Amino acid sequence: MKPYLGRHVYGLAAVAFGVITLVWHDFNTWQQIQAVGNVPHREILVYIVAAVEIFGGIALQWSPAAPGGALAVGVIYLGFALLWVPYIIATPWVYDRWGNVFEQLSLVSGSMIVLAMAARSDSKRATRTARIGYVLFGVCVVSFTMEQLANLSATAEFVPKWIPPGQMFWAITTTIAFALAAIALLARRSALLASRLVTAMILGFGLLVWLPALFADPHKLFNWAGNAQNLAIAGAAWIVGDFLSRNRSTATVRSGVRASS
């Protein structure tokens, strides 16, 4: 059986989120609960979320337990996505708020596709869940494009200065790449290639941007959380690619069976 690694990367990122939450005894920039105000016994909520992420991420590494793990972390990510909605209502013209919602929803899409791929049969529910998760991820890639476009100068600042030909060049190039990938995914044209290239690009962000930032300042929560968030989105993109690859393999097998009949 062909190995599908996206689920494992996605699960590893969930474990990282949980460990970071435990070590810092608090939520991070993307996973926040400020919208609900002062939460009594906040530390208990921190430990619960951390435990769900850690055990959910571990469960994702083991096929029989993967559906439960995907559901657990998916619910957590959905909760964090919804907690950004009050900020959108307060300042709807600031795209960063929308971007944070869709970043969390991209992780939810990964969970949905894992649940669908784990189904024992091609049931209508599994097919519908996979389709919704896939389209949701495509919409999230549209948001990644809009987020970079709305913050092009800030995006350029993240690019290491030593990479030629320049920071703004790569900010524009990656924005265009996200736009093309979104079109390919939603139009279902070269979608597998697009998903693989998006995965590679996001992993590249991790290696060239987030990992060096972590080494430069390991005492900053933002850098740890940024690495986990980047890895989680890369895992979700990888899952989309695995889903498309499996569908292509299944279609090829079915075509071969029909041809030999």
C-alpha cells in the first residue's frame, strides 16, 4: 500500500501545538481565547486543549486511531477559528482577522479529509466530507493569497535578505503561486501538482523563515507557534495531495478492472 505521510506531519504539528501550550502555560498568537474575555480557571482550559492536541496528534500516527485523533484536533481548530469571528465583526476591513480564521479552517479541512480517507467504504457521507474538506482548503488558499496581497510589505520582511533577487520579488512570487494553486485546486485542473507544490512552498517557509527565527530567538512564543502553525498548514496541504493521489490511484485501478472485464 502506498504510504500517505500527510496525516503524520499534520499529527506531529498538533503534538507540537500541545507541547508549546503546556510549556508556556498559555495559548499562542493563532490559537487564542481573548474574544471570550476573562475565562475563570484559564489554566485548566490550557491543559485540556494541550492534552487534546497531544493525544489527538499521537492518535493520528496510528491508522486505527487516526479518525478519533482527526476529529479531536479538528474540533479544537474549529473552535479557535470561531474565536476569531468577533475580531472580524469589530474590524471587518482588517484582512488579518479573516486570514487567521482561514488559517485555522485550513487545518479543519485536513481533519475532514483524514476522516473521509479513514472510512472503510466509499459512503456518501465520507465522499461529502472529503469534498467539503477539499473545497474548504481551496478557499483557504485563496485567503492565503489575499492575506499576502493585503500585507505585501510585511510579507517581504519575512523573506531572508540573503536570498536573491530580493525580498519583494519573493513576496510577489509566492503570492502569485498561491493564486495559481487556488485556481488549480478549485477548478480541479492539475490539482495534484498544485497541492504538492503548495506543500513544498509552505515547508520552504518553515525551513527558510520560521526555523531560523526560532534559532535566533528561542525564548519567543511567537517563533515556536509560527513553526507549529506552518507545519500544521503544510500537513493539511500534504493531506490534500494524498487524497488526490489516492483518488487517482483508485480511478486507475477501476479503469484497469473495467478494461479487463
